[in-house]
Amino acid sequence: MKSGRRKMLAAREDLVDKASKIAKSKGFTLFGMINNLLELSISAEIMGITLEEAVDNYSTIRAIKNASFTLVLESLLYDTADIAYQRAKEKSLKTWFEAGVWVGKHYISKGTGDQFATLINDLKAFSWNAPDFILEMRGTEISLRVLSPRFSDSYTLLLNRFLEGILEAFAYAVTFSEVGKGTIRMEAVKKEA
């Protein structure tokens, strides 16, 4: 039940000014917007997350959408990868590599900043089906490890080519690659300009 009583809240002046401008641009009163934010914060806490986690999760979903990724059942992805790989091995490997190059170029074209780091952070977030998705950078060298007991042989090989395509787009040359069912280990070095 909503109460008509009010309590005063203290907040930083710069935040209140920004919130007031946002509220006005959205056709809200500052009072209405702050109450809405408090209700959302309480709802998030009841769900067991913070507003920061909710915003991070939304950012991940938005990045997935903007990068042209889509959600699909995990078993469907693996089964379809197996069928494609068995029926057209070379074409499937080429298609996944080209998709990786496309994704890499998509991130490169986003503008300034470290787009490779952004892509890697997004890939880690997108790869919830891989318990271990570890990328370490040491100067111009990269070490990548992806592990998942659920990956099929075919899917692992295709994902490896996808990752090689991304590295190619960012001008990295693969110097070591070891691929086995559910396991990808790869090292790469930045190509000379």
C-alpha cells in the first residue's frame, strides 16, 4: 500500500541536477522518478541482485544484440554444428572463420578505445556455456584457453576457427593451437605493421 507521507533524502547536488534534467526530458517529476528508482532497487534486491548487476546484465544483452549474436538452445547449437561439420567440413570451418573475421571487424569499426578488450569482455559474457574462457595478454602476445565438458568435437573445432577469425581481424597470427573435445588452447602474436 502506498503512503502519501514523504521523507527527505539527501543526495549530491550534481546527481540531483542530472536526475532532474532526465526526469523533465521523460515527462516525470523528480519525485516520481526517484520513487520509481527506489522501487526498482528494492525489486532487484528481492530478486537477489543489485541495480549494478541489473545494469551490467542489460549491457551484456545489448552488446549481444548489437554484435548480431542470438540466443539458441545449447543442445541445438551443438547438434547443428555436428551436422554441418559432418556434411561439409571445409565449408563449415571456412564459414565459422569468416564469421569470426566479421565479428572482429564489427568491433574494430565501433570507434576509439581498446575494441579488442571490449570484444574479449563481451565474448566472456556471451560464453556462459564455457565455464573457463580465459584470455591473457602480455604485450603483443595472447594466450587463450576455452574449456567446456559439454562441447562436442565438431563444435570445439568450429569455435576454434571462429576465434582464429577474430584474431585475424585484429591482426594477430596464431603461433600455437591445440584443440580437443571441449578444449581450445591457443597462442597468438600481433603481426608487424
